[in-house]
Amino acid sequence: MQPFIVDSHCHLDFPDFEGEHEALIARAKDAGVQLFVTISTYVSRIERLKTIIRAHPEVYASVGTHPLSAGDEPDVPTEELVRLAEGDEKIVAIGEAGLDYHYDKAPHDVQAAVFRRHIAAARETQLPLVIHARDADDDMIAILEEESGKGAFPFILHCFSSGRGLAEVGVALGGYVSFSGILTFRSSDEIRSIASDVPMERLLVETDAPYLAPPPHRGKRNEPAFVRHTAEVLAEVKGVDLETIAKTTSDNFFRLFAKIPDPRHA
Ligand SMILES: [Zn+2]
Ligand SMILES: [Zn+2]
């Protein structure tokens, strides 16, 4: 039997996939990857995502401003995020939002202000916040702790590539940790070690396609089918079989993305 694997984070609206959605969803299903969340990076481009989720029953979307887009749309109010998310049954998460000091495209205070408005939207809607954190561990930990103190909000540390301290704080605050193809790279011993310590009931997998293809596709365009490689490596790291990782990460996914009906129980 095919496993049921979810790609919890991909970017199907990127030009890399233009005109190819049908084919890449079919290839993903052949690999056991059955459901997808296409993640928003610009609120101003939400109509592109809506077109995709209208056309494909197994694709859902989020709404938010990526930290690398924060300089381009620094002013989207919390109410707008809430309105867009609550206005569409297939918009199921807030984000991706967060802090990226690696590329550093927007001033840190602008990134933080945009991020906090997304946190407020997640707190209000109780939809999961998809968090992007890169080279910003200390500020991310500080904001997560401070904002959680104002009232809990569900969240995912997506494409985890930060230090152990951030993973531990995330888990302690009730968050989930999602691993991408980075988990499979030869140089990623530390990330695998962190993954081995994240509790089973807080793990997710994702591609972040078109970025970060896992071997044997490394360096090429990534696509949702390849999340199976990440799931296989995660199974090894946790010392379980692929079926167990597929089931556990899917159970976690549907608990967190509570707006999505679980098709396994249909
Ligand atoms: Zn990201
Ligand atoms: Zn992303």
C-alpha cells in the first residue's frame, strides 16, 4: 500500500511550476505524497494561490508576507490576514512569516513588525503560523517567548535549519518542527541530531519546493514528490519504518492544520 505523506510546505505558484501542476501532482501521488500546502510569500499575490487551490482539491494554501518580502509589503494589517484566511475554506494557515538575517533584504525592525502582525493573526484565528527563521535564532526565540506570553498560537518552525536552542524553545512552547531536504544532505549531521530529539508528535516534513531538492535530485528543481526522500531519512533518524513516519507526520499535520478534513478518514 502507498504511504500517505503530506508536503506541508511548497511554493506551487512560483514560475518554476507554471503550467505543470497537473503533472507534478500526479508524480507526487505516485510517490505516496497525497496532499499539499502551497505557501504564500506575498499577500498581494494571494489570487495566484486561490487559482491553484480552486483547480486542485488536494492543494491548500496559506496567506502571509515572507520576511524577504517584508520590505515590499510592510503594512499588511492583522485584520487583513484574518479576513483573507477566514474568507476561504482552503486557506488554512498564516505565513510564511518570520526573520531572515541571512539574505537580510528588509531591516530587522520591519521584519519583526510584520512577523508580530502574523503572530497576532494566528492567535486570533488559531490557524497555524508557518515560521521562516534563518540566522536569527536569538531574536526569534525572544519574540516567540514574548508573544506566547500574550496568548498561545499554533506554529511550525518550517524548513528547520537553525540551532538546537530554537528547536527546544519551539517544542516547549507547543510548536511543531518541519524538516525539508536539508535533513538529507551529507553535511547536516547537526540537523539530524536535532531531529532525533524532537518528539515524534511534533514532526512534519516538507519540500519547500522549488528549493532544496534532496539527493538524488540535489541541485535540481525540487518538487513535492521528493518529500518522500526526506521522510525516508527522517524514518532512519528516528529508527522507525517509512510507514510509521508517514502516519505520524500526517497525524501531526491534520492535528495542526485543523481546518483541513483528513481524507484518510473520509
Ligand atoms: Zn521559508
Ligand atoms: Zn517556503
